[in-house]
Amino acid sequence: MSTVTEIEAAIAKLSSLQKWEIARWLGESLLEEETPEMLAALDQGIRSLSTEPKIAVEDVRRKIKGWTTKQSSPHKRTAIWKP
């Protein structure tokens, strides 16, 4: 029996809470380690919050609605599947 199969079998015997704890631990262990470049990019993003122009959420919603309506699309849509 392979190690993965043994682990899967052991996990199947755990309670739901224990499975969630393992899932959380596994998710955290798969995250990349922080690098200086990653931290610098985060710092730059945080600084941009105070220096870059802001867009109200209502304006964003209005733009998205405009992008997704048939009238706003310059391309003719054709059905791929017809019942």
C-alpha cells in the first residue's frame, strides 16, 4: 500500500472537525514563503491605496453591467449549441 493510500485511509476515519483541521494545515503548508519581492509588492499596493484615484463601487457595477449587455458588445454573438 502506498503512503498516499494509507494517508487517505487514515483521513477517512477522522471526524469532520479533524478533516477540516488537516485541510487548513495542508492549505497553509502549500503557501509560498514570503519573499522580499512579495513583501515589496504588498507594500506598494498598500501605498497606492492612498495615492491612486478611487472608483466608487456603484460606478464599477454600472461599468460591468454595460460590459455584459448585448448592446455594448461590438461583436455579433452566435450560438454554439442549439437545442
